[in-house]
Amino acid sequence: MYAGQRLADKHPAEAVFPRSANAIYEPASQGAFVALLVQVFRAGEPVRLIEWRMPTFKFKFTYTQSVEVEVGTAPREFSLSQNFPNPFNPTTTITFTLSEDGLTTLKIYDILGREVETLVNEELKAGQVYQVDFNGSSLTSGVYFYRLESNNQSVQRKLMLIK
């Protein structure tokens, strides 16, 4: 909207006053606020003055090709992300983090709970993001589960193989 433009011209659905009335936007700057003044007219006579006050913000942008990375913020939580892609054919990636160092297992199970494959069975350190690729080319299409266990913690997620 610009100064002198009628509200009904720009936003007819937003006109909350009678259709026979007109409104004019008058932007005005007041310190740290921008005020938007709306004068409502009916039959050529001013009916009311509405003022909206909105805070103003000043931004300065700099574009660069570099990427900033925070150092020293290693993940310290026990988490198992959803595999990607899901559904998959025939490979997918499973990502997880550990809250403590320790013996870690990541296993795949079929819908009946039978172990299909062990992807990880070793001592792993906390503070790292681990990614494991799973190849299901030897399995039939269907729903499977993957389970991460480490230091008396465990979490399980579902994955779907579609051939």
C-alpha cells in the first residue's frame, strides 16, 4: 500500500467498515516504530482514524561463499534418526548419535521380530554423528525395524523396503 491508496482498491476482503466507506493509508515514521494511519471516510466525511504501530528493524546483509561451522558443540544425546530414504530400494542410510562411549549395536529385524542383519556391533565414542548404509537387496519387500542399543539405552524405528 502507498500513501493515498484506498483500502478497498487493494484489499476489498479486508475492508471491515461499511462498503460505502473509503480508507486511505498514510505511513508515518515515529522513532523506533512505523505508524500506519488509516483514515475512514463515509459520504466524503472522515468517520474515524485508525493507527497501527509496528516496530521497525534495521538489517544488514552480507553474502559470502563461506560456511560457518560451530566448533565444540559435539552431539551428546542418544538419538536414532529416521532412515533416508524411506521407503527405499535397495539402500538407505541410518544416522545416530550416542550420549556416552560404549558397546553399541544396530540391528535390523523383520516384522516378526527375527534378527535379519547386524549393522554395528562395536565400541563407539559419544560426540560423533554416525551414518550407516543398509543394503536390503537380499530381502523381500516389506516392513522392517532397526534398533539401536548402547549403555542400557535403546530406540527402535520402522523402515520400509519396496522392490
